Amino acid sequence: MFEAARVGDDIGHSGALAGMIAGTIVGGLIAAAGGILAGAMFIAGLGASCLGVGVLLVGASLAVGYYTGELATAARDSIADAGASSMTKKGVITSGSPNVFINGKPAALATDSTVDCSDDGSQQMAEGSKRVSINSQPASRIGDRTTCDAKVMTGSNNVIIGGDPQQTLPIQSEVPEWLYKVSDLTLLFAGLIGGWGGAAGKVGALSKLLGKIPGINKLARIACRAGTLMTGVAAAGIIARPVDIVSGQKFLSGDDELDFVLPSRLPVRWQRYWRSGNPGDSVLGRGWSLFWESRLEAYQDGLVWRAPSGDYVAFPKVPKGLRSYCESEKNWLEHHQDDSWSVYDVSGERWHYAPLKDDAPSLLQRISEPCGNDILFEWNADNTLHALTDSAGQRVVCRYDRDRLLGAWLDDEICLVSYDYDEQRQLVCVTGRGGSVRRRFRWQDGLMSAHEDANGLLSEYRWREIDGLPRVVAFRHSGGEQLTFEYDFDNGTRRATRDDGAQAHWLVDDDDNVARFTDYDGRQTTFVYRDGELCDVILPGGAMRRSTWDKYGRMTSETDPAGRRTEYHWHRLTDRITRTVYPDGTSSQAIYDLRGRLLSETDPAGSTTAYRYPDDEENLPESITDAIGGVVRLVWNHQGLLTQRTDCSGSVTRFTYDRFGQLIASEDAEGNITRREWSRAGLLSAVIHPDGSRESLVWNERGQLTGWRDPLESEVSWAYNALGLPVSLTDRIGRVRQWSYDPRGNLLRLDNGNGAEYRFTYDAVGRPLSETRPDETVRHLEWDARGFLCALEENGRPAADGGIARRVQQFSYDDSGLLIGRTQRHAEYRYFRDLSGQITRIRRTPTAEGVALGIESDEIDYRHDAAGRVLSESGINGEVGYEWDALSNLTGLTLPGEQKLAWLHYGSGHVSAIRFGQQLVTEFTRDRLHREVRRTQGAREQLRQYDSLGRRTLQRSELSTDVTLPEQALLERLYRYTARGELSGVSDTLRGEVDYGYDAEGRLLKHYEARQGHSRAQFSYDAADNLAANDDAVPVTDNR
């Protein structure tokens, strides 16, 4: 049992789980039989008691019940033991030591080695030899366990590693504790009612019915996959704010539908969803779903789960104590011993439902996370939500008008969101806290014909029934963009035509996945799917980006078009990455406990940061220990918000919040307090600095910042268009700058303030093609088939003789888009990269014209450490070396002549001294905010002082000797500031008084020095901030 384990060796589970289940069934049958016999004897005993023999029969019935129970337990245990003695292969060890090999294979070791278990997904080796370590971790052998309690089954035939096993990670029992409890309760239950039923049959046609049209969860995964593989969501068929072009559905699920968030250790996210293909009803109307309207219902011979998004997911009826996984929706359904149910995914968040009763739905009872924080729900008699209470004790109460929700109130006092309806009881308006309108809707024949967002952008939709379902056929918004849609279901194509005539095309496969996308500029992207996951993307130009996924929807590897492969290993069945292997073979690692809390993370260079928690129920760390031993201590309030941070030097920063979780005060380690005020709508309205100065912010009814006032009440104001983009800015001296956009939000013109403007043009997909500047210089940009910038041409202002200065640069890239070459008139530059994409060499080769100008060939080489930090750069002028500590602070710099500069640090990287060679150059003393307050250079010292805003107010230089001579007079400088924070004056022992003056915009207007012959300088500017000769100068319209 001490054979060394290696990558590729088998792991397996014993038959204990199967034995436990089989034992439970057999034990249940025995108990049932005994229960029936005992019941018969008990009834007979009651009937015969008048004859004087009933007591004996009743006693015999109790004995039969007792002995059959014991027999059932024994049968259960014997079968479980027999199962535990056998091992079945469930996977292999997938990673090992990067530099220790056994029989030519990487050695397996505890913690660092990952395994792939078919039952439990990605896991880690949790045990190894107490006597032999590899890469500072115990070496694993046959018989050592993984985090899911599998054991190594095979190993080396000629390498033995002794020593008792040492456990480095928590191990989840192969037969979870609740299963043992379930078995016992099942036997008791079977003994009382006469048996235990088997698993329910499969759910039939419902899953097919609901699977025809993609739900919001699937659409969200499509968008996620497209983003992960660096493809826009439009390529995946999600367009028009948003419409699914594949099915023609209109849906809403983004941040515009997030009405409020209550901060806590498990935050309440009051999220709305709407989908035209959702047949379900809601307290908001048909097609809507609020997150808490999730429920579980019996359907035919199975169950249907209504997800928070309103999607319907089919499950079988699972026996108590077991769970079922829906791979298409990435959720588990678990049936608990108390007959309650829960649904959860790899995030660890679990939705709990009451036991099913007759035909009534099982309502959501609570939402929990692994550390026990939860949200509790209270229901009205008509199955509508009355109130919820979060883990911070905050209570949200719902109010209704008949069957429609009117609003949600915090502690029944403050309205967080309210809803208004039309005469047909359809939702028409969503109003947030403070009265700000977040959404408006229009309806026609039960379908959403328009919606307006918080910025006032009105999006309109036209519908037509196609192939039996209503689908969106046209879209436009008040910013000017228009689209028409065409569907060809027979040939699997979709088409969108834009207002400018440009067209995009989608080819759809038999599973309704986008197989090919043709963009508005004609470039094509192809998609390849495996097991329902988007795995490969063939980009325009032919390069391919690859990925692999496990059945839980987690990416296990990605390979960029240049062949750089990154692997991801996951912590158990969670969404926490436990190990990332980079293309160059280096890796980073994270360790979690059984509750999914991060315990430590180690970077590729081996530096480890550790996290500590006060108890098993706290999901926020109380301390963080960095890679060099510095400890930061944290304190959190009941809402899970940080209230105190003590850094590794003992400096304390404090934070205070209001009931909404909004930061209202922060106090630094020197006792300086900054206060904040908020509007009723939850928008920051003022910042009061420690010196009492005040900055104010003004917001319009749409929640857009329209004004900012400095401490002297000078104001900057903004105006916006329907897309929420700024169209004008008026500064503190009344100047107006303006922006103009096309219907897709591309900037077309920018007014420079002097009547001149910048002008821009774009291609069909929004990439800039040209920029014309006020001085008549022009930049032209060219893009290759892959979408990379391949040429930049810069044309100067025409000269008097008509000639134009021109500079052209050309760029080349590898298939993944990293720059590898740049060519211009005088030289060519090549960039060489390692497997991680980091630059290892830059080579300059002059052209013939460059040689004539004296440009020489040159080459610079770079070396990096495992964390990507530069260790050296060398060229024709020598080599410069760099040294770093574990926190990436620069500690040493070696110059080409071998001279060395060294920096000494304290805490998390604050410089305390600098050395040159063995000579101490300077030392620093810092205050509790780690600002420099004193430095020494030989016998001279410099002192600094600061005001409450952190501005330097004094700088003094003096000699630190026992005797002060007249020629050693102090050199001192005092600084003064305006209320806006501008330097207004300096009192200098050498230069005397120096004064500065500014306008309201902060531009320097005057400079005066009394000792320099009353030296005075005045400055004036044109409207574009160009320095002018005098106040009457004509604006320089063509100056940038």
C-alpha cells in the first residue's frame, strides 16, 4: 500500500454508497415485513384481551417489531460493509509535481495534485506520506485519499514511499453523514407504515415541451460563453436590447431589472425577469417572474421546478436522502429526510422548499449559503409573498392590490420599489427608492411593444406570428437605431438588417445553436459545440479558440489561437477555482474548506496569502496574512460591510454605514473623518472633507450626474442624450463642450471649445477608421480580417507648398492578437514572447533610410520569474537586474556597472531605507498613514507635515548635529492652499513669499515673488485652454 502515485494513476470509490442504499432497501423490506406481522399481532392482541390472552399477544407484537428492526439494521450494515470492501475506478490523477517524476510521470502529492472523479467532479489529493515530501507537500501513495474520499488504486511498481498518511485538506465522507441518518430514519419509517417506495419514474413530455424555447437561464449561459471565448453576444444571437434572434423571443434579465440590493452576508437581490415565451403568471403579470416566485410542483410522475427566472425545469421524484442532477440546467434537486426539498448549483447557494402536499405547490422557504446565512420567506394564504428577512435581520414587506404587487417596503417603513399597472393589469412603470423611475413598459395583445430605461431610451418592438409563435420582426430606439429581422426555419437562417442597410446573418444548427455568424462587415465566426457546450470558436481569419467544459458547466481548459493552453481545476462541486495551470507550466493554487471559504492562495512564484475566520458560520475573514507574514485584521458589521481595518503596522481605518449599506463616514488612522450624504434615491449628494470643505453632486430624475459643485460653489454641469451618453459639458467658467454620436453610440464630433472640432468615422462594426483633428492633422486606421489594427497613417497639416508630412506604421500579431511586429519608415521592431505571452526580446532592425540617419540594430532581452515580474533586461549597453520581494515590491536594482541599489521595506511595502552598495543613502520615518514625515541623508534631516486632507503644509531641512552654527540655518518651506485645493502660496526661507492666483476652472492666472524684485507674471488662455499672449487674443481654433 505504499506504492508511489503518479499522474494517470487510477482513483476509485468503494462500494459503500451502493451498499448503503442496497442495505437500506433490504433493511426496509425486512422491517416492513416485521411491521406487518407485528401490526397483525397487536390488533389480534387487542381483540383477544377480554379472553385473558391479549396481553401476551401485544407483548409478542412488540418483540417482533424490536427483533425485525434489529435484523433490518444488521442486514443494512452487513451489505454496506461488503460494499466498502470493493473498489470501483472513478477517475485518474490529472496533475502532479512540475519537476519530480516517478517512472517518467509527474509525482502525485497532497493538496497540489488534482483528480478527476466521475462521481464528484474535480477534486484534490488530500493525503500523503508523513515522512516524504515533494514540493513541500506529502507524497501520495496507493491508498491515500482524495477530498471526496476516493482512494488511489494504482501506482508505481518499483517506487515505495513509506510513512503514515498525513491529511492536508478536509475530506468529505464517501457516505455523507446525512445518508446514515436517512437510512436509520427510513428503517423506522418503513417499520411503521409497511415499507419504503422506490425511485419515481422519468418525467415525460414536459421537458421536451419546455425545452423547445430557450429560457432565460440558457440565454444567460449563451451570453456568458460568448464573452468567455472573446466573442460578442451579438454573434451568439442576442441583440436589440435584448432579443434572441434564434427564437425571436424578447426577454429582460439584466441590471435594468434589478430593482434594489440589500447588503448582507447573503444579499437580497430583488431581480425581475420577463420572457415572451414564458407562459407562467406572476404578481407582476404574465411572462414576468420575481426571484422569490420560484416553487416546486408535482407534474405527472415527476416534479417541475420554477426557477427564479421563471424558467421551468423537469426533475424526477427523488427518494428521500438522495439528489438528482439536471445537466442541461446545471442544478441539483435534493429530497431531504424531513420531506423538504432544495435546489442548488455549484455556487453553493441553496433554495429550500416545503414538503409537497397533495396538488399544492411547494413554496420557497429560505435561501441559504454554505456558512448558514439565509433569507427567510413568509407567505400569504394565496401563495403570494408577505415578507422576507435576510441574514442581517432586515425585513422586506410586500403590499398588494388584489393579485398584483404594489411595492416592497423595508421594515414596512421605506418603499424600496413600487409598481404601477394599466387597466389590463399589465406592468407599466417601476419606480425606485426616492421616486426615480427605473422602467416604463407598453403592451399590445399581451406582448411588450416598448420599454424605456432609466436614461429615457425608448426601445420599440413589432411582433408577428411565425411558425406558431409570436416573434419580434422589427426594433428601433429613440437614439435612432433600427433593425428588421427575418426568420427562415426551414433553412435554419436568421437575418437582421440595420437602418443603414448593413446586414448580419446567423446560421442555426438542429439544436437551435448558432453555428455561424456573419457580421455587418461580412466577417464570419463559426461555433462548434460538444455535449451542449460551446467549445470551439473559429474566428474571422481562420484562427481557432478552444475550450473544454465539465458537465457542471465549468471551464476546464482554454487554448488561444496561438496554442497557449490554460487549465482550470475546481474545488469539489463548487465554482471555486482551486488550481490554474498556465501555458508555461507554472500554476497558482487556492485552498478552501468544506464551506467553500478561501483558506489560502499561492501565486506561481510560491508566495502564499492566508485567510482566517472566527468560527464555522462566518463567511468573511477576520484576518489576512500576506506572503511575508504581515497580518491585516478586519471587522464586519451585521450587514457584512467592513467597519474596521487594521493594517500590518497597527494603523486603523474605520467605516460607518446607514441602514441601506451606504458609506456615510470614514476615519483614517490619524483621526481625519470624511463624511458623505446621500439622496433619498440612494445617490451620493455630498462629500464633507475633514477640514469642513464640501463638494456637492446634483442628479436628475433619471439618476444621471448633472452637476458637481466645488467647495466654493463653482459648478460643472452635464447633459445627456437618450443613450445616456454626455452631449455637453459646461465648466466652472461657463464654457461649453459638445459631443455628437451616431445611432449606435459612436462618437462622431467633439467640439474643442473654440469652434473647431475633432471628427471621427467608423466601419460597419464600429471600429474607428479616421480621426480629423482641429489642426487638420488626420489619422487613418486599417484593420485586418481578424479585426486587429494593421496600419496607422498619420498625415500632418498641409504645408505652404502643398506638401504633407506623413508617417505610416504597420502592425503584425500572432493568432491570439498579441503584437509581434511594428514597422515604420526608419526601423522594424519585432517582439518575441514566451509561452505566457510575455515579451522576452525586442529587436530593432533599421531600414536603409534609418541607417542613413544613424539608427543601429539593437536587441533587448528580458527574463521573468514565475510570477511574471521582470528579473533582467539586457542590451548593447549592458544588463539591468531586478529583485522583488514576495509582495512584488522592488527590493534591488543592479545597474550595468554592477552597482546596486537596494530598497528596504516594512509592512506591506512601505520604503524605510535606500542603500547604494553597502552605503546607506537615506532612511525614512512615516506616520500612521505611511506618509513620509522624516528622512535622513547623512547629517541632514528633512521633516514634512500634512494637513487633514493629506496636503503637504511644511517641509524643513536641518542638520542633525550637536552644535548648530549660523551657517547651518534652517531651510523651511510652508505651503498654503485655496479652498479648491490649489497651491495658493509658499513661504520659503530662501525665496520669501511666492503667491499664485487661479480662475474658477483652476487655471494659473498669476505668479508673484516678493524677493525676486517683485517678480510678477500673468497668464491668459483661450477657450480651448491654449496659453494666449493677452486677454484679447483671437482663439486658436486649430490648436489641440
